[in-house]
Amino acid sequence: LSLYDATCHVAQEIAEKIQERNRYQRNGESTAKLNVIIRSSLQNLKEKIDHLKDLLLRAISTHQITQLEGDRRQNLVDDLLTRQRQLQASYKNEGTEPDVIRSSLMTGGVKRGVTNPWLLEESEETRGLGFDDIRQQQQRIIQEQDAGLDALSSIISRQKQMGQEIGNELDEQNEIIDDLTNLVENTDDKLRNQTRHVKMVDRKSTSCG
């Protein structure tokens, strides 16, 4: 992100230098020194853009960012490449008039108080994209959501199965407890009967004595 800001700043400075050189030419002043500075700056701009491309490719391949975010940043790099070609043409006085080129180049440059375009909200991701690109992005989002829903459904199914198994286990435990309760009650009844029988025999024994 810092490199992107620095690259935009270099492009803005080149546009200003080209405009200054053109003004010198109109006034008949020497432009040799400015031409050297512009050539060096153009080379610096190219190297920074190449570095940006390498960093972006590495970030995508190592999954540091999502594919959707990678596509959005790739569009920004492509815009920088277009600005570089425009600056090169303006430096050589080719194609569009320098003033018009400078006007287009200065648009989108680094300005004080403007949020870094790589950190914009998601609604800005479709800026500059065609209909097919937007549709592909939407399809990717839908596929990711479907995959997430499938995973969630699988988790819920496993939890439901676990709940059923726990319920069956509780039913078995309740049956065991009921059986134990009945056994204790029967044993208690037999004990009371035996106690009464012992008391009866004891009374008879005492009477006989």
C-alpha cells in the first residue's frame, strides 16, 4: 500500500515536470535539465510498477488476500500502467496534447485527505469493470457462499446426529434406572414380609415358652 502511494506520487510529479518543460519550450528556455529528470523519473516509475506487480502476484499466490481483492488491486496496477504510457507519450510529445494528457494524469493522483483507493469500501470494487467482470465476481461470491452453506449444513447434520445418539443413550439409562427402582421396591417388599414372619415366629415361641 505504501509502494502504491509512492508510485502514484511519482506519476504526479512526472506530469508536473512535463508541464513545466512544455512551458519552458513555449518560452524558448532550455529544457535539457528537465528532460534528464523526467527520463530518470519515468524509469523509476516503471521499476515501482514492476515491483508492485511482483508483490501483488506473491500476495495472491500465497493467499494473503482474496481473489476478489486481488482482481481489484490488479485493476489499480493496470491504471498505473496506462498512466505510465500516457506520461511516456507526453514526454515524447506524441498523440494527445500535453495539457489534455496532464489533466487526465492528475486525476486520481495522491491528494491530501483522500483515502487510499486500495482501502475503499467494497462498493468501489466494480469501478472500471465491465459487465462480464462484474458478473464473474458475483458468481465467485455466490460460489464461496454456497461452499460456506454446505460446510454449515454438514456441521448441523453432525450435531443433529450427536443429539439423537445422546437422546438414545438417555432413554437407555432411564430404562436401567426404572429397572433398578422396581428391583429395589420388590426387595423392600420381600424384606418387610420376612420381617413380619420373623416377628410372628418370635411371638409364637414366647407363648410356647
